[in-house]
Amino acid sequence: MIDAWWEATPLDGPELSFIKSARDLILKAGAFDSYATRTESGIGEGGNYTVTREDYDLVYYDSQGRHDLLTELRAAVAWCERELADIEARLPEPEFG
């Protein structure tokens, strides 16, 4: 079953490429060039200040440049879910007895 998965899985797909490169940077190089920021907009002053908007920016860098980290993470998790569901669907039914 695992051999069939390796044969059917493109190793150069964007999701698996992201997973492998992030793993290598974190575990092998000890670094993952990324950041997260939170910005806030509002109106008023002092006790009358009201937040009107909050934004978050999650970014990472690699040899290809700047990337949206949240988008890449979501795509990688969705890919893992699809692959695991496919593997699970191929498992034989458990025998209870």
C-alpha cells in the first residue's frame, strides 16, 4: 500500500514541496525565516477609542522570495487530510469477533 502511494504521489507538488522545505529549514538548518504581525486600526482617542479593523500578516521567505505562510499552511494541511483519507479508504475493513 505504501509503495502504491509513493508511486501515485507527485513529489514535486506545491504542498509536499512546502512541507519538505519547511521541515528541512526548521530541523536541519535550525531556522525558518518567517514572521507574524498584527496591526490594528481604530477611531477615537483615550476612552473613546474603538477598534475598527485587525489584520494579521504571516509570511515566510525561501530562495523563491516572500510567501503567505497561512495560505501555505492551510494548503499543506488540506493535502495531508486528502492523502490520509485516501489511505484510510484503501484499508481493509476491521474484523470484529
